[in-house]
Amino acid sequence: TQAAIFAATETWLDSLIGDGEASVPGYNVIRRDRDRNGGGVALYVKSDVTYNPRPDLSVDQLESLWIEVLLPRTRGILVGVLYRPPGDNEFLSKLEQTLPKIDQGKEVFILGDLNIDLSHNSSTLASRYLGLLDLFNPSQLVTEPTRVTPTSSTIIDHVVVNTKDVVRSVGVINSGLSDHLLTY
């Protein structure tokens, strides 16, 4: 089974790299580039899935990209991909500007590399992040390490949803492509 949608963070793309070079057969690519020195996000949507871009949910200086998936007899599904560079101290205030814009009547999926380690939930940043999520009722579902190095393992790649009962499973896959594991 192919994924209907998958997200990529730290794409390192810029305007000199066309969609054709970043394409995956059978998928439409939606990008928000930073530059070749890092950052950038993208969503890949299976060609037969109808969606609308939702730039109204983006906030300046927050690396995010949003779409609304349009399926028959559904209330709408919002999918966002976010990237938080390490050391971005403004991320939570920018996320706090985004969350109230989201229609809580829709299913919401937020995917991304947030560089906030939730393996122990003991840092001030992790506590503030989880507190912010609690205010808006979403849940972060990833519980296994998503970045593993010879000296550490952290949960920094997140899957955040507002309707847990529609999620069959969440986990990680070692793709061998990076020290980040793939989340699903």
C-alpha cells in the first residue's frame, strides 16, 4: 500500500531546483523552500488525492506548509508539515499563532522534525511545547526514538493529531538514509 501523503523536512531546496527534480512518480509535490544550506518543507500527495493548499495557516518565519485534503463524505482533513531548526527560540510563539487558525471541526495531522526531544519530557522547551498542545487539544503520538546516533536517541520527529481514534498505528522505520528514522 502506498501512502496517500508523505512529508519531508530539511529538503534543502531552492528556486534553482525545479519540481521535476524533487518529484516522486505518482505524487504531486508542494514545497516551501528555504535554501540549499538547510531547512525547507514539502508535502507529497498521491496524484489521485484532491487537495487545496492552505497558505492562510502559515505564519511568517515558521517553516510550515498546509493543505486540506478533500475526500467525499468527510469533514475535511488538514495536513501540515513543520520544521524547527535547532536553536529556534521563537518556534513556540509562532506555533501558538498557527494553532488558533485551525478549524477544530476538521481532522488535523501535523508532521515534522521539530527538534524538541520528547524522550524524557524534562526540558523547559518540551514542557512548554506539550503545554501548548494541551491548550489546543492535539496529541503527539510518537513514542519511539526517531533520531539515533552512536551516543544518543531522541524523539524529535513528531506526529500530532487532534483525533486519535482515526489513527490505526504510529511507528518508526529505519530507512538507512539518515540518522533520522521515518515516522508513520
